[in-house]
Amino acid sequence: MTAGLVLAGGFLPVDPTGGAPTAEVVAIQGNVPRARNLPQQVNDNDVTQNQAVTTLKLAAGVKAGRVPAADLVVWPEDAVGLDPFQYSAVYAELARTADVLGRPILVGEVLQDPQRNVGQLWVPGRGPSTLYVKRQLVPFGEYIPFRGIISSFSSLPSLQPVNFTAGHQAVVFGAGNIRLGDVICYEVGFDNLVRSEVTAGANLLAVQSNDADFEIDGQLGETEQQTAMARIRAIESDRAVVYASTTGESSIIAPDGALITHSGVWRQAILEARVPLVSYRTLADRVGGWPEYLIVMLTVLALAWAVVRSLPRRTRSGDAGAS
């Protein structure tokens, strides 16, 4: 009995959320031009300008004492579609925004040579620093599978002429007491990717997303699904989640999955909240996917056993019919 209690105690959190340090975090939803065609809607200059303008509004609010200073600000995926290392004006705008705000900003960018979908931390006075490269790419969105075969009978591959290059590792961004783990859009659906960020030491999670092209005809299924999955990830890891989307629905999620604050869609929004920075690893993160694998294996074995058990009955029924 004593040994069992000791073993069970090993699975209990030693750093409960209630006693964890906290941080002030902000999700920026800059919005995009609402157009009936995709090229106008995702105009790179306008999208980046919207994020910068919204962030400067935050900086003005902090300066005026209307809102508290954030420890970290998160921009959405594709907030910067023009590589700042190839476009000096874009680089200057990002550096200036971080300097005026005086706080680090996690910026969603598309970098070239090779083409990558990344989250990069811009630090006041230093500019760009650590970056995370999206690992789980979207088929037919960020790369074309079987490109050669499909090109032989379809022009579809021309919509994505160059495949994005995937990242291969978790990255934890440091900002004061914050250790931020990031996943980008589609990746929130993969629990192993989020778990790898927590295992690497993240005490806060971010989801950067761009749902504008899914919402061009008014559908909200994509953003609602992303929000639901982000809430599940918060519960799994007992981590607060900052979910920033270009057009919404952006949100800041508590470790128990509750929405602390959230935006509507197709509008600019500044979401701010104080969240706990939790450092222990939950049982779900420590065990990983093994319960899922075990359940699948047992299900397959049960189905195989049922098939085997039914074979003699079918044989006897066939013999009786023949006689």
C-alpha cells in the first residue's frame, strides 16, 4: 500500500498552477483587407501594416497608462509575407515596432531561400533573434505531394511552385520568466508537436494561425476548430495558450481550457491577460501517445479475434446448407 501511494505521488504536479509565477501576454489580431478574391485579401504590405498599427495602438495605451505593459506579444502566422531579410523596409518596420513597444514580439513570417513558415522573436534594440520553423506542413497548401505525377495531368502544382522546407525541432523562446513553445496553425492538431515544446521546457504555449483564406466566403469552421483544439492542448499540458489569428477568432486560454478573452472575426483586436507560467509536466505529457497506441492495438486485436471466432460458424452453416 505504501509503495503504491509513493508511486502515485510521483504523478502529482509539484508546481501547481495556483503557485506558479505569472506573465502579462498579448495576442494581436491585425485583420486583413476583406476582399472577395484571395490575392487582394492577403496583400502582404497591408497585412503587415495592420499588425504593426494595432501593436502601436497597444504601445500608446501602455504609455498612457490605460493598459499594463506586456511581457510578450504574439502576432499571427503570415503576419509578414515578405521576407524581412530581403525587404529592408519590412525589416525596419518590424524593428521599429518592437522598439516602440519595448517588449519582444513573436512574429509569424514567411522566409525565403529556403521558403519556410516561421515564428521569429523580435527583441527591442536587437531585432530578429530565435526562430521556430513549422514542422508539420500542409499538403497542397505548403507543399505538393507527388508533384511530378500530379503535374502530368493537372496544373494544381503551379499554385505552390516551390515546396516549403519543414523544420525538425522544438524551439523554446526566452522572454524574462517566459519560456514560450510555439506551434503554427495546422500543427495544433498534432499533440506530439505540442508535447515536444513542453518537454523542451515551455511554460507557456502559442498558436499562430492565418485563417483568412478559409473565411473568405464567411465560413467559420476553421477558426472554431482551431480554437477548440488549442483549448484541448491547454488542458493536456496544463499550460496557458496565446492563440493569435490574422482575422480571428483569436483568444487567450487558461491552463484548464477556459477562454480568458477572445475576439470576434474580421476585426482588429488586442487581447491581453495575465496567465500562469507552469513548469511541471502533466501525466498526459509524460506518458505521451502510448495510451492511444494501446487502445488502437487492443481494438485491432478484438476485431481480429471476432473475425476468427466467426469463421467456424460460417463453415458449419455452409456445410449444413450443402447437405
